[in-house]
Amino acid sequence: MIAHRGACGYRPEHTLAGYALAARLGADYLEPDLVATGDGVLVARHEPEISGTTDVARRPQFADRRRTVVLDGVPVTGWFTHDFTLAELRTLRAVERLPRLRQHNTLYDGRFTVPTFVEVLDLRARLSRELRRPVGVYPETKHPTYFRSLGLPLEEPLVAALRRAGLNRPAAPAYVQSFEAANLRRLRRELGLRTPTVFLTSAAGGPYGDSRSYADYLTPAGLVDLSGYVDGIGPAKDQVIARRPDGTLGAPTGLVAAAHQAGLMVHPYTFRAENEFLPADLRCGADPRDFGRAVAEQVAFLRAGVDGLFTDQPDIAVLARTAAGAHHRADGADAGN
């Protein structure tokens, strides 16, 4: 199970405290999204724009850093990691990104700094020793074409950090993911990345600057082509099991079988326990903040054959894995009688 931005259902996302909690709740992998500072250091933030995940908007000394940039063809206004040195970024504190839904997490606003990728790797190693089991890391390169255009490439420091940590090898507890196929090709072919890679997809659009859509990549021929330089796909979960017009959970689309046929793993995203994010038939009550039948949703995907999943609440994913395993054992027992 992959801890999406740490245990971000319980702590502000991309904080060392959130990653540590995720591992202790049973996560197999910690997922840091990687962006670059102005002095070229990889840090864990979901986006280069940080007004929603830090207190930068309340820091008068940085008021003049607010500006608009064109990010992958879209104008975005705010404060950006590449306009700060690491030392400056260290003065900021993390805040909850979804305070309306996760009010409990606001208790931790202002308590945690923005971690570097090296710090996440060091924490991973410490947690592996503490828990006496491998705790993996699953970094995502965020907007790699954009950062390369700024002279702040993500790929080279990522590979260097994985190599120093002993994770640039096929059997290491690590994956590298990206929404840009060209980024993954460069990592594998030009930079010698040996860590398994995963191509992320969404239900619409395509990689920035790419003539192919995500739908093109997920055809049988597209999946075979992907298998030449990636080890798996990370689709949006509705691409694995679509929802019906009334918002209820539908039937598997066949993507898992097609990916497996091409030799690719499938790790869909993102599983969240709140009603806001669940299929209509798995919600409990009318409050979007309340937890619904999240275990049932994840069991359905595991029974559909996915090889792992991204989750905001790792403990719930562990429960789902146990429940799905019990179901498979029962099926096996019934088949033998």
C-alpha cells in the first residue's frame, strides 16, 4: 500500500510526521511529490505553488514573491518553490490543504517544515530499522518539463539521491512515477535509472507537450509500447472501475487485465475515506467529511486485480488488503470442496 503524500488523511501532507505515521500504520511505500527550490534542491510538495500547503501567504517578508507563471500551459498565481532558496523555504510551515474536509488536521498547522527528498530517504531508512521491515519510497517528479525549462531539472538529482541511498536497483524498495512519459524515458535511457518506474494517467488529456493522449497510451498497443521503458501504470481509479451515471461504483473496465497482459503492474490513485470522495453507494450519511465504506471500495479494486493502491489513510488500506485476502482464501476453499 502506498501512502499518498504520507498519511495525509491524518496529518498535513508531505511532512516527515505524516510519512512516519504512514509507515507505522502499515504503509509499504511513502510517496513524496518532488519539486525544486531556486537553488536546485528537491523538496516534497504536491505542486510548485505552495500557498495551499504552507503559511507563505501570511509571511509579509515574502509578499513580493507572489506572481503568475505559466505552468504546463496554464496561468497559475501564487508563490512558487523555485522562487525560494532552501533556507528561505525552511522558514515556512506546512498547513492542511483541505481544512474544510479535514478540520482535525488543522491542529498541526504551523508545526512542520517542508522536507527535502534526502530527509525523506533518511527517514525511510530509519523507519525500516525501527519497524524491522522494508519501508519503501515512491517519488513522483512533478512538472519535470517545466522545471527543466527553468534550468532546475528534477531527474538528475533524483537519480543521484536514489543512488546514494542504495535504491537505484531493480530489487530496491522504490518506484519512480511521473505523468510525463518522456520524463520516464529519459530517466531510464539517458540517466540509467534502474529503479522500477510507473506511468501515471488520468481520464482526460495527455502528458504536457506530448502528441499522444493518456487514452492512446492505455490501448493494447500503447501498453505494449510502455512496457519497453516502464514497469507499471498508475491510472486514476475511475479508469479501473468506472462509476455509473448515478455515481455508484460500476464494473471493472478491463484495464487491469490489459496491463497485466503487457507485463505492467497497476497502482491506481487516490483512495480516500471521506464521503466526498467515495462512490454514492458507499457513502455513510450526508456529511462530506464523514468516513464512508472506504474498505469496501478498496476491496472491490483489490478483487479486480490491482497490484497496489495510493491511499490517504494507510490503515484503512491495510484493513482492505486483509479483507480481500480473506475473500480470496474463502473462494479457494470453496473451489476445492
